[in-house]
Amino acid sequence: MSIIEFIEAREILDSRGNPTVEVDVILEDGSMGR
């Protein structure tokens, strides 16, 4: 099981100009997902 070390969220605009949420997640082993 992976342990989450860090989460950062931000509001961005998608291709149509609608606000949406983008999130970066960093796991204990250094893996990153967006």
C-alpha cells in the first residue's frame, strides 16, 4: 500500500474556459501523479 506524502490542488481553466481542479500527489516512494 502506498502512503501519500504531499497533496497540492489548484484551480485551472480547461480548454473551454471552465474552472476545474488539478491536483499533484506525491507518494512516499517519490512517485508523482497529476
